[in-house]
Amino acid sequence: MTTPFETEKHDHVATLWLNAPDRRNAMGKAFWAELPGVVASLDADDDVRAVVVAARGKHFSVGLDLPEMGAELGPLLAGGLAKARRRLFDKIHEMRAGFDAIAASRKPYVAAVHGACIGGGLDLIAACDVRVCSEDARFSLRETRIAIVADMGSLQRLRGVVGEGHLRELALTGKDIDAARAVRIGLVNDAYATQDDARAAALALAADIASNSPIAVMGTKEVLGVSARFGVDAGLRYVAAWNSSQLASDDLGEAMRAFLERRPASFKGE
């Protein structure tokens, strides 16, 4: 059976492929079970400094595999109502673990989207740090159309990306938006002519990130996360604490030497 993921590495950039093109990268049991471990493995690899999330086939992801996951979730509803509620509550947290791991990862994630990015696909890219797409991409937070409240992170993470009004429109209507609208509202940074162009742009962006000090990149992602969750004052205190503990690094010395010697810096993350 084909795994829903495949990883490749080139220099300091890893590509995490959604690898179920025959199923339009629908998210079934194996997807939810394997994603946390895949992210943990990339996070533990010191040679990886940035990750591109891309997809094989015609679509990025059509979201939840309804037939497969319907059969998986159905038995959880059996028995008493209180027990069913507890089981579903636990299952939602279990399924969301992979997306939470991406958001919490020390490594920046860049999503390269093409074709359909629906439901869980949107939840996945919402957990990433940066998003680009091809011009054929379309996006939909479609859960209200199937009588579900989106529970995998989009409602929480996209507020700071697209703003409250656009998020409410997407979430309450469940409608599709195209690549041009996605750029206008800030859901993606740029749209490119083809799938290959979008992936190449994502890889170039990830390579730019990977060329910087891994310590500074990790710290920047940490500080941005704290600031988003707890506000400006907490973010300012946190960055002061971070730099107080991390500023005296070999990477800082290398940055200074490279500046004086008029050459590109070569960072080691030490």
C-alpha cells in the first residue's frame, strides 16, 4: 500500500510530498496516523532547515476522505451520548496532531498549492508559515456545507493571515475562491502560472530561509508564534529572553566575519 507521504532532501531543504494522487490526496486513516511522525522526523533532522509541502497529481488535497473516515468515525458514535462525545473529542485532538506539529515545528514550512485545496487541505496550509500557489488553485473551507464546524485549525490560524472578515466569509459560506482572490486577501503570497512554477518558487523561498542562521530562523518563528498567541508585550519580553540566551552563537561570529570579509555567511546552527 502506498504511503500518503514521501520526503526528499536537497541541500538543507526537504520536500514533504502528499503522495496519494489517485485519491486526489484525500486525507484518510494513514494520513492522520503518519503525519505527526513524519513532521517529528523532519524536526529532528539537523540537516533540514526548511520544508516545502507539495502534492503529487492534479490536486493539492480535497480534504477529508469522507468514505474512509466516515467508517472510522461511525463506531465512535455508538453507545451512550456522554461516551460518544468523549471519544469524538479525543479523536479530533488525535487527528489534529500532525497540523499542530507543523505549526509548532522549529522548521519553517512553505506550502506550494495547486488544483483543489479543500477543507483539511486548507487546514494543512494554515499550519504552514508561508503559502504560494499556481493559477489553477482553488481554496474552500467547506465544512459548513457538510454540516461540520471546521476543527483542524483553519478557524484559529487563518485569522492572522486573511483577517477576520475574510475568514468569516470563507468559513460561513463554504464557497470556493480562486488564486487571484487568495492573493488579494493574503491567503497566499503569490500565484504562479503552473504547478511546477509554484513549487520552484516555494523551493527558492525555502532555500533563502535555509541560507540564514538556523538559530535565528528558529527563534524568529518562536517569537512570531508567542506574539500571535499572547500579544505584543509578551512577544517583546520573549524575544529579549530569547536573544539573551541565544545571541552569543558561533553563527553570530560567522555573520560578522562574513560582513567584514565581504562574502556570503556559512551558518552551522551553532
